[in-house]
Amino acid sequence: LPDRFAGAGVRDAEPFEIADAIDGRTAMIHWVAGPAARPSLDEVVAVADRAGLPVLVDAAAELPPATNLRRFIESGADLVVFSGGKALGGPQASGILAGRRDLIMAAALQQLDLDIALAQWRPPADFIDLSQLAGLPQHGIGRPCKVGKEEVVGLLVALERFLADDPAARRAAWRDRLLEIRHGLLGRRGLEVVLRDEGEVPLLALEIDEQRLGRTAFDLLLALEAGEPSIRPYSSEIHDRRLLINPLALRGGEPGAIVDAVIRLLETSS
Ligand SMILES: *Cc1c(COP(=O)(O)O)cnc(C)c1O
């Protein structure tokens, strides 16, 4: 198994192994984007090209930067997906599928629920090539994942706003919310507050001194989640006694609510 993360090995799957796994039933190669992704997209695209297969990139969390909207396709991917509900700030049940027209048409045909005749259907010509259809497909596998018109329009508006935003100003606003939390929590015993200012989205790490607090970081996490308002730090570093705060969805006033909740918990601890 590829197991750099388990620590039992230092390698992931290699390009030759992906090539070896391809057979007549392989339709596409799925690649999940991320700083630690191995093999690289270039290597996977090379394998896919040799096999005549398309590559789909899961880039759900790869915005910002906005340049990523085009980067994966420019690097040879055939399709790319982005979450509508993360940094784009659009509807949670939305996302973008971009790339090769024929594959997007194939995906769109899987969403249909049209109890009409083919002759009645007038989809945009650059979206659906009617000349390729012998009939109107029945309910496809995408049907249970139907996206409402409200989500479609909401996502388009969110995308326009995201692209119109000044990236530096957006990041500064995220950082300011974290600094507000840090300011409110500085000097509290049992707690170190560290701003992680690298990366597209800054993070705030709350490092819990379990000894001094007489309470585990996991305890604090559960208490924050159970509070009113419910506060949901990332728990990915809970084993290192750290709670991580992501500012993406924080609005004005909410940093103060986080400070109040953490202080209340610290004061009722130990
Ligand atoms: C968030 C995420 C998803 C899921 O995106 P949704 O918009 O919530 O469906 C998928 N893949 C990766 C890599 C993600 O980070």
C-alpha cells in the first residue's frame, strides 16, 4: 500500500503501478490535488495519455488562488472539480465541473430527469451536442445528486464575487479575524496561540497545555462543539494537543464569540 502517511513506507503508488492497474474496464483516472499528492499530476497525465484515458482532478479545496481554476486543465487534466461551498462561499450543495466539453456533456446527461421527447429538449448547443444523441437518456446515476437552480445561480454569483475580490484584501480579512481571536486569548494560562501565516489560508493554532489545565485538548474540543454557539475547530492535530481555527467562514462578531467561549472554558477548567 502507498503509506507515506502510515509511516510504514516512504513511497506512494508509482506511475508504473497505475499504468499496470489499467485494463479494458478503466474509464478514467482520478487524481486528488494537494501539496502532498504523489505521483504528480504530470506523471499521472503521462500514464493516462499513453493509455488514451482522461484524468479527473479533485481540486475541491484548491481555491484560492483563482489561477487554479485553469491550472489543472492547462497541466493536461481533462476534467477538474471545485467545491462551491469552501473558499468560493457558494451554496454547500454546489460545485464546479470544468474541462473537456464531451465529458461534461456526458456528466450532464447523467443528471437528467426530463419526461419529455428528445424533440422538445432545447439545451444550449455548446453544452449538449444533440447530434450525438439517439434519444433522451433516462434517469442517470447523477439523478440522486440533483442540483437545484437556486444552487446553480448561487454558485455563479459566488464565483463572480470570488473573482472580483482582491486576493490580498481577502487574505488580510481572514488574517484579521484570526488576529482578533489571538488578541483576545493572549496570555491565558494553559494556552499558546500561534498564527500560521503561511499558505493561501492562514490558520490559528490553539496549543493546549493539558497538564496546566487539567483537561485534554479533546475535552476542550468536545466542549466547544457542544456550546452555544457551537464552535468547530479542526481536529486534525488533536493528538498534538492543538485545535486549529480556519477563518474561511467566520463573519464579523464571530471571532469575539470564539474568544468568549474559550475563555469561559479555560476559567471552568482546573
Ligand atoms: C472538501 C473536499 C471534497 C468535498 O467537497 P464538497 O464540496 O464538500 O462536496 C472533496 N475532495 C476534497 C479533496 C476536498 O477537500
